[in-house]
Amino acid sequence: MDEGQYYPRLVGPCRAAGGTTVLELRGELDILAVSVLSDQLDDLTGVQGADLLLDVRAVTFIDCAGLSLLSRARYRTRQRGGRLRLTGVTRGGSVGRLLHMTGLAGTFDTVSDEDAGEPAAGTTGPAEVTDGAGTAVA
């Protein structure tokens, strides 16, 4: 496998929107992806009070290594007084299925795709955050 072809497709644009860093993850979140993404996520989650939104719509596969990556990012962000949210999580999608199967769906804050688009478009209003069951949380 050619590194030059595989690695750039794991991460889409990373942008700041109203104080929130939005990172788009793509492709397969497996052990290889974790080895590539862990340093970048550690940099983003190592900042005090970081507000990180991970867009997982384009994730086609996730295994326990990918889930561990997301869990570590969530833990590091919370330890530093920040927040990590996921967008693009659907029950039929790979991330949503794994979170549901492992019982972790309620442990990650999720944002609907419509609300996730608001900060990227330059609006400053807060997005509604829901837990894995779709219940709004503060």
C-alpha cells in the first residue's frame, strides 16, 4: 500500500468555526489509521478548553482501535475542561453501529448534521447537542 495515497484520505479539512475546531475523518478507522491520526488528535485534544467536533460521516469502517482513538480523544478533551462532539453518527453508519453495539452510544455527545453545518457556515449560535439516544443535553 502506498503511504502517499492512503494517509491523506484519512483526514479531511480541519477548520476553526466560531471557536470550534472541526475535523473531518474519512475512510477506515482501523489500527493503521490510529497510528496516523493519534498524534494529530493528541495535539488537538492537548489544549486546555478545546472544543473539537469530529465529523465521521465519511468513515466507512471502524474497529476497536478506531473506537479507542475516539474514546482517548474524548477523555483527553474532558480532562482539560473542553468538549468533544461527533457529527455524522447515524444508526446505519459504521460509527453509529459500533457505538450502539458496544453500549457507548450515550457516552459521546453528538450533533446533528444540520446543526454541525451552522458553525461551518459562520453562524455563532450554539448547536443542539444530543446524546446517543437523541436526547438534548446541555
